[in-house]
Amino acid sequence: MPTGAKLVGGIVFMAVGWFAALQVILTMPEGTPATYFPHTIAAIGLWQGWMVMGNRAGAGIGSGIANGIRTSAQIAFFGLMLFALRTMFIRSSDLRYDSPGEATVDALNLFLEYFLQMLTVEIWGVLLIGGAVGGLVTELAAKAWR
């Protein structure tokens, strides 16, 4: 059921995802195509803000901040997973793999490679600070619309 906390959580974490994606684009190698990257990460942020943060709002300020950081970490995880699988499917359409097992192992390697690339202070600063602030704002919205 839609609530004010779910709406606020969705909007706030959509913005957190958008700004984190912009930080990722700044750290990408020159010439890397990133046409819909911010839009996709923002959509994941909207989904996670609505489903995770919005459902858990109302448990207190400390829990709100912790749940906001958790939501940001989940945005990063699902974004990494989505783009690792996307790259694997693009490579598989070029017939680069001999078996499904090889494609699966490469998808996991891509996940780890992308994770190591995003281990910067700027990206995780946006995710952690944005998550804490987003959790606090969602918690305040839950108290306001009770």
C-alpha cells in the first residue's frame, strides 16, 4: 500500500542513485559508453527506496539512518549485478563463450571487476552520506504522515 514514507524514500533514493551514477561516470575510462547508466541506477534507487526504505520507515532515527545506508548498499549491489550481467549477455551474443558455465564465471568476474573500479571515496561518499540523509528524511516523512 502506498504511503508517504514510500514516496519520499523512492524519490530520495532515486536522487542518491542518480548522483552516485554520475560519480561512477566520472571515474570510467575515456570513451566508455554510458547512455542510460544514470537513468538505470536512478530507477534501481527508486525501486529500493520504495520497497526497502519505505517499508522499514517508522522504527526510529537510528534505524532510519542504518536502513538508508543499507538501501544505498543495495542500490550499488543491484547496479553492479545488472551491468555485469548486461556485459556478459552482450559478450555471449558475440559467441565469446563455449559453455553456460564459462559465461557465469565471467559474469562473476565482471561483477568483481566493476566492484573494484567503484571503490572510490567519491562514489561511496555519495552512497553512504546520501543513504544516511535519505534514511533520516524518510524517517521524518514517516513520522509526519503517521
